[in-house]
Amino acid sequence: MVIAAVALVGLFPAMYLWLYKLGVVGTLSCKIGGCEKVNTSPWAIFLGQPVALWGVAYYVLLFAVALAGTSERLAADRRVPIALVTLTGWGVLFSGYLTYLEAAVIHAWCQWCVVSAILVCIMFVLSLLELRASRK
């Protein structure tokens, strides 16, 4: 349930950035000043879609898998923690790549992207703990 809650929290910055890409949000609120530079860079598009849209889909998927794991039918099924470790592990790798781009290529930081990367790392650790607990 904690992973589902963290995924739900992560959905908010992803939606905010996606709404910006759609033009619904005019200017990003960013305390460190690099959000617009990051989100208008060529690296803000992945496979033809905004990275923020991929983030929205990612957090919705994580929320659904984590929530499904709380049901009685799937509570003892090891496939759920394995799926969560796999998904969050991929998220850590992709977030690491995006963070590298911010630091080394774009030379700007987006606070919302950093928050998302931190949340993904938290979910990865929680998923590992859940997988470990499911072995007992």
C-alpha cells in the first residue's frame, strides 16, 4: 500500500509537467529556474511522446500493480513484488539517464524531475523490501 501511495504522489508532478507540454500550464513554477529549459529541450521527447506523458503512464501502472498486490487474491503471489522490483528498477535506470542529461547535456535542473527521480528510488527500495519479505 505504501508503494501505491508513493506512486500516487509521483503522479502529480508527472501530470503537472505533461499539462505544461500540452500548453494547459503557461509557465512552470520552479524554484531553481531550470524546469522550462529541461522540459523544452529535445530530450523531453521520448519515442515521439513527451517524457512527462511516459511518467504519467509509469506512475499509473505502478499504482495499479501495487494496489493489486494488496488484494487478498494476490497478497501472497510473488509475481507482484517481482513486477514491482522490475518496474521500479527500470524507473531508476531511466531516471538516472534523465538526470545525467540534465547535468551533463542540458546544464539545467528541473525540480519536478528530481522529485520524481527520488520517488522512483524510494519505490525501488520499498519494492526490494517487499520482495525480500515475500520470500519468508
